[in-house]
Amino acid sequence: MKQTLRTTLSLLLCTGLLLSFAGTGFARDLPGGKPQREGMSPQRLERINDYMNQAVADGVMVGGMGMIARNGRIVFEETWGQSDRETGTAMSEDALFRIYSMTKPITAVALMMLYEEGRFFLNDPVAKYLPELADLQVAVSTADSGLNGGSDGSTRFAAGSSDDSKLGVTRAPARQPTIRDLLRHTAGFTYGIFGDTEVDRLYRDAALFQSTKLDQFVNTLGGIPLQYEPGVRWHYSVSVDVQGRLVEVLSGMRFGEYLRQRIFEPLEMDDTFFVVPDDKMNRLTTLYSPEGASAGPNQVWQRSASTALVPADQSADRSFRSSERFESGGGGLISTTDDYMRFCLMMLNGGELNGKRLLSSKSVELMTGDHLAGLPIGWEQPGRGFGLGFAVVLDPAVTGELGSAGEYSWGGAAGTRFWIDPREELVGIFMVQSLPHQTELGSKFRLLTYQAIID
């Protein structure tokens, strides 16, 4: 009788596991569900495959992957094209992608976990913990120029303009940047590669992104003036790399080790790292670039009119094997679609996944609300704001696109993208690898996801 009972329980367990994975592919131990049971049309979801397969056929995309979760269940998981066109390697569900700026929300979570431990207040000056950034000055040529902002959120500085007399002139800001400024991109820093202001040039001259350690990075940054007054406008910047150094100082751990112990291991994100293990290197997708475009750490990125994709300079991939790799909180992680879905589901669940809690639901609420309070935001994004590490939709009627108020998201420079919609209990992740990315593939994936909702 006991043997029969054990056999019956085993069969029930196996049946339950099979049912839980119905309608999904790789997504190891993430619950799966049939789309129609989760309020999504299988026929309409197929439009995603039609569109992406055509993009591959047209040469606009070499390969990519998409995953959608509704009500906590994976309802869509597909790959398209190839991970390496030159070798003919098909895209696989366990492919490793350079997620670039999709690293940023992970860094924000890491810092907020320390906030929950009482290590700091959000309105504390950054210099309280990083004295290398004390008494920062503001470059007069950018802060006071009155030049119009570029579409990338930067203020363009043209050599030979009337502002030449202001080059090298600085003044004290009204206040120093706070940790909250770092999290919402209002600290006054810039990036050095998306614009050509005086401060952008100083970043490039200082070879800021050739740093190998976060303390070296912050030391170099402390010798360069701010581009803008802290707290007066949103401007995309290196502030998230500063967050990574804050994590090190506050935790007493190397940044990458903190992420591994406190986030990746609890969430079972086994394929997310700064340095790719040798036995997983064959899963790293090939990076492509639009023909004629350029994207390097010490130059202004240049777009191209071409849609043809050619292999990018692969020399940078050597750093993925190096123990000296710069652990960039702003853009250094490699990950899989499956792993990033775990991170997103943790956020959607209010800071917890599979019994492992990283954040309080109140912290998630704080992070995903708008913290700009009307401050100007670049990239001409009406109807959107910014929280602590995430862009936030304020009103779809103003954005003019399908979506929900309260949706939060971000993307990466190679075209990767995710969004989390609490109202619809929806997560979408799109992965692709071309740098600089010049297509609307991520936006089309999002649109085609929303049009598949039927309940």
C-alpha cells in the first residue's frame, strides 16, 4: 500500500510538472501556462514570430529572443535567426546576451537592499560615503550655456561657438549630488559617448571607461566637473557606476561578489555575470553593428543610415574572460532571457520570488514611482517619468502607445529591452545584439505583446 501511494504521488508530481511547463520552452523551473488561460491570444502572439522572422529574412536582425509572462506564468518563449551568422549557429534559449544598460536596474536593487539595512538615507550627499566626489564643481560652458538639449538628453557643445570663452570655467553648484540623484539620473553627470559637450570631452580625455576598478573610476570622475546642476534636470549618465562603488563601500564587498551572493544566487540567476566562465563562452552571442556605425568607449557614438549588419569588433569580448574586467553597474553584465525574467518576476511580485525576498514591497513601490516631479527629461518622452533605476509610464494617453500607467522598464544599447506592467501582471523581455542599435524591434515586440491581450 505504501509503495502504491508513493508511486501515485510520484505520478501526480510528474504530471504537475508537465502541466506547469505547458506552452513553454527552456525557462527552467519557471511556471508555464497556456496563453489563452492567461488572457492572451495564441494567434495574435504568432504575429510576433511573423514579424521577427521577417526581420531576420530582411537582414535587419541576425537573431533574437523574446519571452512574455502573464500572471506569473511564461506564455511565450521564442527564438529567431542565429546567434552567429558567420558560423550558422542557431539562436538558442540559453544564449548569453550583453545586456548593457539593463544592468542598471539590477544595480539599483542592490543599492536599495543596503538602504533597507539602514546603511544610508536617499537624500544623503554622495560624498558622505565617497569623499572622492566631495566639492564637485559645475562646468559653466554647459550648465549656463542655455543651449537646447539634444534628442539623447544631452546639451550639444560645438567647438568654435560663442561658448569657447567658458571652456575650463567652473563654479560651485547650489548643492552637491545625493544618492537619490544617482538613482534618478539628476546628479549632474554625463556619459561621454552620447554627446559632445565640454564635459563629455573631459570624460573621453580622461579615458574614464578604461578604468579597471570602480574605485579608480570614481577617483577619475571626482576630478571632472559636473555637466549640470544637481537636481535640476534628468540626464542619462555614469551615475549608476557610482552606485556600484557605493555598494562596495557600504557592504565591504566587491560589487560583482555582492551581486552574486545577494541577488543572483537567491534568484537562481546562474547565467548572469561580469566574467563569462570558459565552459559557457560558446553560448555568448555574436555582436553586430550597422555598417558604417561606430560605438567605442572613447568616442561619440555615430549612427549609420545602413540597415546592413556586420560583425562588430570582437576584441572587447576578451574582457569577458578577464578577472580584471571592469564591473560596470551601468552596463557590464552578461545574462540570459531566463535569468532576467527571474529578476523581473521578483520585482512584479513586490520584491520576492520563490520564497526569497530581496526587497520590501514598499521599496519596490518607491522605486517604480515617478521621482522627477516635473523636471525636464531628455529623449523627448512625453507621458513618461523616472523612478529609482527605472523609466516609468505616467499616462499612455500622453505617450500615445499601448501600455498602462505605472509600467516600468529600461533597455540596453544593443537593443535588449524589458518592461513590467503591474496592472496587467505582464512582463516582456526582448533580446538582440547590434550596437549601436538602430531598429524599432524592441518597440514592435512590446506593441505586438499588448495587442495579444484579450482578457
